[in-house]
Amino acid sequence: MIFSPMNIFKITSLAGVLLFASCQSKSQNSTSQTTVSTENIDKSQVTWNPSIDDALAQAKASGKLLFVECYSPTCPVCQSIEPFFKKTEVATKYNSSFVNYKLDVGNAEQVKFLNARNIYLPSFPQFLYFDGDGKIVHQAEVTPDVKTIVTAAETALSLDKRAANYKARYDKGDRSLDLLVQLAAYARLTKDTTLAITAADEVFKIYPKDQLNSETSWKLTKKCVTDMENGFAVHWFNNVATAAAFEKKDGHAGNENNILGGIIQSSLYSQRGQNYGTAKLNLVKKYMNLTGAGQYIENVTWEFDTKALIREGKPEQALAIGEKMAAKFGTNGQSLVYIARVFNDFYPNKNYAPKATAWLNKAKGLLKEDKFLAEYYFESAKLNQKAGDLVKAKADAQQARNLASKAQVDLTKFSALIEKL
């Protein structure tokens, strides 16, 4: 691809604007959300509603958007933004256009609002904007200055420019770097995994490959990438020292391992990761070693390895992994039951039964609580069913249901097994 001087300028200057998604024009858009008169509002500081439920109800009643600042009291960047909420321009814009709420990311009760909407915060502070029904319409990351904070508000108010319209712009053929970066970040925040991967791959396609080792490239990786197969990720897994230097320069020594480790985790536990073969899993292990997580490889990958080997027609090798893990966790009853569960669910024949029986027999003596014993009997029933002993399978299934009822846990799967037998 040939890059014009303007495109090169945008890419090389992107590091300076990555924190707030895009440089948007303040010109009037064809469509925008209506704001109210500024005559009777507090212009000295942003007014915060103490209740998220009340704030949302107020937003719906008034026709305004709900602005939620996701912050942490211990986050230096969050604290650096705080004084700007007392600037006249910021207070005027936010008090006239939004109902405002501060959400402490360390407060589990407050975070329920985000969890209920399937929102993931890759970093904070995050500026989130919702309509009166509680549906997210925009997300922005800002720097501590009036311009970016106000620009975030104006973009949220623009029906054309806000994040909720990124996908429509993409579908219409917009492949600008600015949009792709914003789309990837927004899809990541809203847990649209497929779109996040696609957008980040598009960013890599148009990024100059001679600039892959730059700080801008690293910042893009942190902001957009969730998949270890993305070109940015592949580059940085093989250039960890350079990423480490960037993080150390910014006062975050060691954070490169957190970033790259997160990419490994999101890849491995994705829908695609569930079907990784042994070759891809070996790459996961390589990357874990490169990012300082080598000591966790066995615990993290054993189940993936087991399933991959079974899919690849190597059940005996899979069973050897089960034996190894059962020996490693031989004093943990819950772990032994879980290992048996994996083989109950995925082993192609009953040849594993003698070993799984030994694991469960050992587990039984280690379990005390009814809810865990219910799981033991549940897996024992499945094991006996596969081994051909239906009488014992039915007895174990009934005992599992009795214990589950006593422990007051959901009986759905226990009842279903009894009916199946």
C-alpha cells in the first residue's frame, strides 16, 4: 500500500492522540443530540448525582445522556483529570448536556452497572455515555486538559460521530486509521470479540511495517489488540525488551508483561481459543515464556492440551496429562473431580475409566461440603454410565441430586442426568 504524506503524518503523530481516540472537528454535524439552556446551571464545577439509578432515571426523564466517569481513587491519571471538572467550559458542557455520575471501579456494587451491560474496562479512566435506557452510545479516553474533555462530550452528542455509529461507518467502507482504532477499542470495551479482532487486524493492514517497533505501534497494541494472532501482537511477543523499555520510560516497569499476558489470556479463552490445536498451544507456551509466565504454563494449558490431543486422535497422550495433573493436585478434592469431569466429557471411549475412578475415589475422602460431594457423585454417575454400570450410575445420580438439594444449589443438571439415565 502507498501512503500519502498526510497518512504518514497521521500515523506518526498518533501516539499523541491515542489516549482520546480521535481529533474531531467542532463543526456542526448534520445530526446531534439536543442540549438544554445554560442559563440556570452550575458553571463552577460538574454536578455529580450520588446514585447511578437516580442518574439514569433523571437522564431518561430529561432526554439527556448519562455520563459515567469510570475512575479509581488510587489512579494518578484519574486524579490529574479531577481539577478539570471545575473548569467553567467543562462544567457548562457537562451540566447542560448530561446527567453525571462518578463510578469507582474498585466498588463492586457500583461496577454492577457495567457488568449488567457487558462492559469491560481495559483501562481507566474511561468516559462512558449512555442513553436514557442505559444503552452505551459512546466511549472516550481523555487527557487532563479542557479541550479533550469537552471534545469527548461533543462527540458523544453527535449522532454521526459517536461510538454507536462506528460500525455503520465501517460497514459503509470507512477504513481510516482513526475510525479503525476507535472501532477496535469500542468493540473491546463492549465485548464484541469478533469485531474487535477484525478491526485490529484492519489497523495492522494499513500500518507501515517499517514502524512496527515504534512507541506508537506499542500504544496501538495496548489500545486495540486482543488476539495473539494479530500482527502487532506477533511483533511485540518477539520484541518484549523494546516494549519493556517504553513501559519503564513511562514509569510502568513490567507492565509489558501484563499487556501481553492479557492478550494471551483473551486469545486462549476466546471461542477460537477453545479449538486451538497442539501447534497453536505450543505457540501460547512460547509466548508465556517470553512474557515471564513460564511457571504457569502447565496449570493454564493442561485442559486445552487434553482436548486438543483428543481431537487430534491421541487420547493416550491426553490421558497421560490427566494422570500428571491428578498427581500434582492429589490433595485437592475439587481439582480431582474437575479433572475427571474433563475426561468424562471429552474422552472418546471408556479406556480412561480405571484411572478416573482412582481420581474420584481419592477425591471423595477430601471433600466435606455437600455441594462439592454433589459434584463428586455427579461425575461418578457419568463415569459409571460410560463404563457400562447403569445401576451404579443411577444410584450416584440420585445421591448427587439429594446432596445438591440439601446444599440448595441449582438442580437443573442433576435432574437432567437422572432423566437421561
